[in-house]
Amino acid sequence: MSSGFVHLHTHSSYSPMWGIPTLEALCQAARTQGQDRLALTDTNGLYGAIRFLEVAQHAGLKPIIGAELVHEAHRAVLLAKTPAGYANLCRLLSVRHEESTFDCIAAVARYRAGLIILSDDLSALRAWRKDSQEDLYVELSPGSDIQEALTFSRGNRLPPVATTRAAFLHPADFETHRLLRAIADNTTLSRLRPERCCAPSHWLMSPAGIERYLPHVSEALTNSRRIADDCFTDWTFKETIFPSFRQLSTEAAFESLRTKTYEGAQRRYGTLSEAVRHRIEVELAVIREKRYADYFLVVDEIVREAPRTCGRGSAAASIVSYCLGITHVDPIRHNLLFERFLNPGRHDPPDIDIDFPWDERPKILEWVFARYGAQQAAMVANQNTLAARAAMREIAKVYGLPAAEIGKALDLLHRRADFVNVTENSTLQTWASEVCRALQLRPPWPDILFRAGQLQGHFRHLSLHPGGVVLVPDEIRRYVPVETSASGWPVIQWEKDQAEDAGLVKIDLLGNRSLAVIRDALAAVHHNTGRLIDYELWDPISDPVTRELIRRGETMGCFYVESPATRLLLKKLWTTMPQARRAHADVFEYLVVVSSIIRPAANVYADDFVRRSHGHPYRSWHPLLDEVLAETHGIMVYQEDVMKVAVALGGFSLHDGDQLRKILSKKHKERQLRDYQRQFYEGAAARDVHRSTIDKIWAMIMSFSGYSFCKPHSASYAQVSFKSAYLRAHYPAEFLAAVISNQGGYYSAFAYLSEGRRMGLTILPPDINVSDWPYRGSNRAVRVGLMQLKALRKEFAQRIVVERQDHGAYRSLQDFLVRVNPEIAQATLLIKAGCFDSIAGELTRPALIWRLFAAQSGKPAGYLPIPPDYSPQQKLSHELELFGFPLSEHPLELFKDVVASLSYLPARDLAKHVGKHVTLLGWIVTEKIVSTKQGEPMEFVTFEDQTSLYDATFFPDIYRRYCHLLASDQAYLVTGVVEEHFATVTVTVTQLRPLSAPDAEGTISLEEDAEEPYTERHDTLSPDPLRHLHLDL
């Protein structure tokens, strides 16, 4: 490489809607060219900087951190020459995003210390040259005006430097770049202006290629090497960054933590046993060694701002957290492993997650930012990328297709693409062609699918992480660029993984709707009964009624254990457990297991766990496995089980075991995971573990990839689940009202009301003199809240309630109109919803509307007749329009005439017909599409009739036939075979027949069995990356 050229201006897919290559592809391409250094200069940000350091170093490149600053007509590439320059780069990019009056030239002049500037912005160069010529270069790039820039360089004695401004790796990628730009500009390709794109020559051309563009300016190429050598490349970001607590010294902070811990221990335990004291001292020693006392004290201070919290994650394994009141699960009682949270070999900072009631969390965030200020605090980001479906929609728009065609095609692809039998080992392009041919999608749809596969995963914009907050001791903007979110919070440019890898300590302050459900239900219980339940001291774990409710799986509405899969697993676990085992089995401990093993990748092990819990004999994979997993019958359930198995069978150190556990949860883990897999296989083989056994154990380890829990986290969740279940068992009306009002459950309001009816509760309609904005429950009755009226404004509803509370009940519609003076449209909603029925007297709802209009006209009403009331069918129509569901009766009641002559089974009687073909009425409650091991789509659907919920399975062949008929607002006749598994029953569907809605005359009919529009068998799916495209559809 005679010139020594180094790429100093490159864009990756972290340049929002501009750069094409991934970091891996970019670094590999640079290394293939023989490069030993590489600068990443994404647009206006360091969005991928921390990942770039890892990827570049793995590729054998020395990484240079930089960014291209672009604002209005000005631009410059800024490279961090020193760590101080990096801090200034972060400050400069923050100002670019946060200040509406940002002046690019002035800002660069202010923060240029420690930075090297490359630009062909002549007016900016002139201004910066007046301040100093040091580290200022004129950028020469193919596709830009090289001659003008070179003339300026020589005339002003500023050295030139060659760059490629690479936004993609190969010339052919320019069209993909244009697609991104058209999507960003919300325009079509035909209308995309050239100046909104880079030049076609802005690709990662080789040193020889750029030499051909600049044969007369050899110093521009050698200057790139000189600049690269001047830039700092030994980036580590290993130091933990966190503020001291109230400016205390390290020792004073630790002594404060020790005092608070022992005070809390007295509250929690009373007399302190030797085990408690020993555990406290062990943890404090680690905390002292790691200098984390400030972190615990800061979190403790935040938690004290709220009366109801749920500390979760691995922090729940800490007795110090428990004594401080940060967490609420006793780690000694429940055998929680502190080393999962902190251990001497762990280098990354602790991570404590705190849940607050969802509607209290904003005030907590406000308190944190008031306490530390926007200079020291910021939110963690989510980096939103283009998903496959969004990419297809956006590309179709860019191609100029009409919205109706796009929607129809995407729906077809969503339901049918995975049924297409494609050639094994297809490329992305052949997969797209074969899918479109099978589904009869004409051009340009094959190209749309192909391009969507290319663009899937490209960074689009930032949003707020659900609750991550980082605090620093001095100035957040010297560590990472900061932007302003749509809601006004400062947000760093990194997602949680990069933030943690950079040494920033994240505190998760999250909103949890179930905590608000518990709060509101407890308040209702106190109001209705006078009983005050102290949240902090309340421990329902030993309540026998609650335990039995959980054993029956009657947990709809209960936090985290209400999904169909979880309720089914609870029934399997407890229904046929031998009585001798059942008598000693701890319901809470088993609920902790269920909360963890229910994750999708572990479903294959759930049934094994049930069998072993029932005492069924099983063949051990290895004695060491049985020893370290005795608590869970030899099944890996929790994240720390990965650590235990890696140490026991793979010979890992505790640190390496913890790192394996951590890497499994990361997005970008393939390379590191391969290294750990090799280490595990070698370690297990050295312990004489058979290869087939190693394969099975590694497969179980891989089931923790992406989504899994540690035991402390599951125990914290199970405690909230127990509290929810207690309220459902003892105060069902108050509980159900709180669940619907907080809108955070797994199911719809309609589904919860149906469950309420099955529980024996009375569902009362909204009433102008009784209803509040939320639902209210009391004395086994639930009153629908005004919030359920779709178009009713909240502030108007609250004004109605306040007026009623201040001046008494409304005596008539006229009284209401005088006192509230409503808009006519809002009052009409209330009348149609039946809110005035209780005070209407002889007036029908149409009569009330007549009087409303008369009053609004300002004219004397005179004598107005009383027209007939709405028909039942009209009232039902109003309910559907206003509430979103029929309130006065179950929707299946509408079909009783048409099914009267048919033989069908009430769902509550399914258990009596195991092994038989049955037909049931069904209304969809929830559905979940999954894939078989062969990649074939199938669906689990929970239906209900008037008597019970039931779970139905559509295996691939049946799903292929009926998937297009499934809808959430449709009644069905469901035919299938009743299957029994661990005394739980499900229906394997063989036929699905929709019941048609009433026509104008109110008649209902049974539709004929509809044939599927496409029946080609789908046997195989193409390999990655196509599989990801399919799964994301």
C-alpha cells in the first residue's frame, strides 16, 4: 500500500437512513483491503461507537472514533484525536441535537480542542482557519468538487486529505441507499431529489481506486495515514461512572449503607440470626471492595419517594437490597444467589430494576431529574430499526403503490408467506421470487421483498427506553451525545448494552400497571369494607385460598401468570400432582419456577419439569447436572442455572459462567457465543461427558438466548402475582375493576367482563349518578366506568363527577344540562350509552335526545312526544359503537336462534368428552401464532362461550386452511378433538365455521365452510437471514 491511505470518513447502518453496511461488514471490507485502522463517522452521532470498538478490534483494526456533523448547509468530519477530544465531540453532537439555535460554525470553533476537522465546506473552513490551522484539513472525495476544494487548500495553505465518504461497500448498493433516502423523505423514487442522496461514487473504494481519482495530490492520501496515526485508538471505557451520594466520601458512604442495612434488617427480621448477619457482612464486603455503596444509597433514596414498588432483576438476590426496602423478597428464605447480582470477578456495574405504579412513574422521573439535573442525568435510548413488515410497507410506498394494494399484499404475506414451499438454501432474492410467484404477487413485489430483507435492521431513530436512567458525577454530555426525546426528556444515543459497556450505570425506573391495580384494589377494599391492608407488611404467600386459586390456574387478571400458556401450565402442574407431594409442595416456589420456565424457548422442557415434579422416573443426563439443579429436578430454569452448569460441567470460572449468562441476553452475541461454546465443549469433554449429552445440555443453555429470567427476578414477580391472586380470591369485584381501569392486562376489557360474569359478578352499565371515570367494584358487582365510552373526553367526564360530588346527584336530564352545560355530541354519547336510564322516568332514549336538542337550541321545548325506544338490535349496535363490545349480553347470545337446532357442547363440560369429536361455540379471547421445529406456522387460540374459556390448537395443516377466517370480532362453531394432558383439556381443531352477523332484518346464518385461498404445502423454510424475515412478517 504505497500511499498508506486510511479510510477516515465512513458510514455504517448506524447513520440513520443513510449508511448501508453493518459494522461487521464495514470492518471486514476494510480489513480485506489491507487496512489496519478505520474511522467510523456516522451522521450526527456516535450511535454505534461502543459496538464499533469491539467489532473493529476483533477484525484486527485500530478504531478511530468520529462523526460527520451535518446541519443545514454546513458539514464537517470530526475525529477524536484525544480522549479530551472525544468528550468535546460528545458535547458538540449534544448541542447539535438539543439547541434550536445551533450554529454549526460557532459550535465547532468552541469545541474543536482535541478534534481533527476534515471538510470541504469552504465558508466554515475560512472561519475555523482564523482561529487556528492546527488539525484542520480540506476534504477531497470522489463525487464532490475536488478541484474547487484543492484550489482552496493550496490558496489557504490548509493540507488536503482524501476520503471516500463511504455510505455503502459496493457501487451496486447505491440503489439501496436511494431507497433509504426516499423512505426518510417520505417520497417516491421518481421524485427523490439527487441532492438528498450521496454521490454514486461514495462507496468503500480501495486505496488503488482513490489513487486513480487523485493522481496529482498524493499528499492527500498520505495525510490520511498521518491523521490516523495521530488519532487515539486505545479505547477501553472500562471505568464505572457514577455520582457519589450527597458528596459523601467513599468510606462515609459505606458506613451510611451499613447503618441503613442493619436498621432495615431489624425491621425485616426482628432478631437477627447468625445466617442473616453473615449474609449481610458477605454482601457488604463485596460492595465495599467494588465501591458500590453510593449506588445502593442513590437507589434507596429514589425508592423512598414511592410507597409501592417492586424491586426486581438480580438485585432481588441481595439481602442489602431487601433490608433497604429496594426489593421485597427474602433472599435467605427463597435461596437466592447473591453472586448472580454481584461477585468479586464481575467487572460490569450492578443493575437494579425498580417497578413503580405506571401512573406514578412520571413523578419519580421528575424527582430524579430535579435532584440531579439534566446535566448529570439522562434516559437510556431504544434504537429503533426497520423491521421486515415496516420495510416492505415503506419500500412499497417508495415504489408508488397505492395504500390499498400495500395493505392487502402485506396481510396476504403475513398470513401465507410461511406456507410457501421454497427451494432449500435459497438466497434472499430467490426466496422473494418464489414467495411472490406462489402468492400471485406481481412485480415489483419480488423486488420489494428482496429490498426489505436488505434493509431489515437498519437504524431509523431513537426512542426512550421504558425506564433506564443513567447518572454521572459531573456532565453526562462528556461521556455520550445526548438528544431530546419527543416527551422532552434528555436521552443518550446508546441503548442499554452500549451504555453498560461504556461504564455508565443504568437504573431502571419502570412503570408497572399491576402495581397500580393492587394499589387501586386495596383502596377500594378500604373504602368498601374499612379494612386497611398495609402493603409493606402484607404477605399473602401463606393464604390457603390464594394458594388454591393459583393451583386451579384461575389467574386471569393476575400479574404475569394470566396468559393461556401460564394458566395451562399451572393446571398441568397441580391437577394431577400426587397428594403426598402436593401436601409438601410450596406453591410460591413453584410459581417462581413457572414464571421462568414459561418463556417460549423453554416450552420443550416445561412438560419434563411437570413430570419430574410429580415424581415420575426419568433418565438423568449427568449426575453433576442433578446435583447443581436439584432444586428444579435437573431442568435449567433460571439464568443462574447457566452459571452453575457452566462451572460444574464446563469447568468455567464463576466470572466466565456469569459472562456466558450475560452474552445469551445480548443482541450481537454470535462471535462471543461461539468462543464460549468451544470452551464448554472442551471443558465438558475433559470431565468425560459424552458428546451427545454435551449437545443436549448446550441446547438447554441456548434456550436462555434472548429472553429469560434469573430466580430473584421471578421471585419478585411471583410475589406481585400472589398479591394479585389474593385480591382476586377475596375481593373479586374490586380487583377486576382495578384491572380493567388500569388497562394493563393481557386481555381486553370485554374478556375481563366475561370472566367476571363466570366468577358470579354482576356487570352494571354506566350510570350518570354512580359511575366514575374508572370502573368501580363493590359487593360482587362491577360498575362500568365512563372511560369505556370511546369518544367521551376524560376532562368532561371528570367535570361530571366533580359536579355530582359537590352538589349532589343529577335529578333529570334537564338538571344535568343546566349544571354541566355539555357539548351536544358528548351528551348524546351518554344518552345512547344508557347513562340517564335511571333518571329518565317514562322518557325513552330517543325522547331524551329530542329534549337535548331542544335545550341546546335555546328555544322553549313546548310539548314534545315520547317516541318509541330503540329496538334491542339498535341498542346492541350502540353498545358496539360506544363500548367496543356488547355490554348487555354476551355476543354469542345473538346467535342462539341459528344454533338452536345444532348439537354443540358447553365449554365447561369438555373434560367429560376426552378423545371425542365435539362442536363448541367460540368467541376469540386471545391468539398466538408460533412456528413448529420445521418452521411451519400454527396458532394457539383461546376461545370462550358463556360457560368457560377453552384453549384450541390449530396445527399447520388446519391453520393453513382456516387462518384467513380468524378475527377478534367473529363468532364461530369450533369442531375438534378433546385432548387431555396432565388432566388439562384442550381442543385440537379440525373444522372452523364462522357465524355470520345479523342482517338488516335481524336474521343470522351459519356460513358454509370456507375454502382457503391458497393451499400449497409448506415443508421447509429457507435458512438465515431469510428465516428472520419470515418470523418478523
